[in-house]
Amino acid sequence: MIKIKSCAIFGGTFDPIHLGHLRVIDKLLDSKEFELIIIVPTGIPALRKAEATPEDRFAMAKLAVGNRKVLVSEIEV
């Protein structure tokens, strides 16, 4: 088990993930407040229908974050 003091979880439909999402992620990283940042693409969006499948949105998120020090979780996929 990994012990961490602070974690940020950023969830969303990410259909598609865009510069606004990446700016939020970069601000979280720049803040140095969190030891771990987890990005969670929603499996079944509650507020709107996603065009892309959960698997595709997970893959898009992984590609979009590039080499940023974040974890893209497939927990809802």
C-alpha cells in the first residue's frame, strides 16, 4: 500500500479531454499541494451522453496528459 498525505481527484466525462482540462491539471501540479493527482474519466456520465466509449475516453486522457506526473485511472471504465 502506498501512503500519501494529499491526493487530488479530477473526474469528468473528458469527451474529449481539452486544453481547459489540461490547464486545471497543470494548476494542480504547479500548486505542489498534492502528492498524487488522479484523473478519472467517467464510465457512464450522469449529465450528458458521451459520444466516445469509456475505453476511448480513457485512452484519450492517457495520451493528453503525456508525461505529466499524474495517474489516469480506469476504475470507472
